[in-house]
Amino acid sequence: MKARPTISLAALQHRRLDGQGRPVGLECRKCGCQHFNVVWTRQKGDGSIRRRRACRHCGHQITTVETTLAEAARREKEIEDDEQEDEE
């Protein structure tokens, strides 16, 4: 069985926390590190940005999708409108 990478004590001490002590931002699901390098970036047709990120500590990769607040609000409104149409 492959040994899982562990996060260093220094990384744990520098974690960004919110007012209730919870971690803020991205966190690697494998090792808990909050530092990532961007592997590639792609612009999607709807205006959002898709990024593939790799953990600097263990190399685990994740994909993020970034949108503007205006775009997120527009999508939320579309979902609400669809739900109202389904109820009728």
C-alpha cells in the first residue's frame, strides 16, 4: 500500500481560517495543503473560466470553475425560473 503524504506542521500553522476556525479557500483532499499551481486554464463559452490545479505538496489535481458574481446570479435566477415553470 502506498504511503499517503502528510502535511507538515508549518503548513498546518499557516492555514487560513475564518472566524469560526474553519479553513478558508481551496484545500487538497489528500494532504490538506492550501497551496496549488495552475496546470492549465480554459475559457468556457458561457464566460466562466476552468482551471486545472495541482497541489504543491502531493501533486493531487483538482479542477475549479470560476464565474463572476453576475454570472452566478443569472444562473441562479434561471434555475428558479425553471423550478417555477415545473410547478405550474
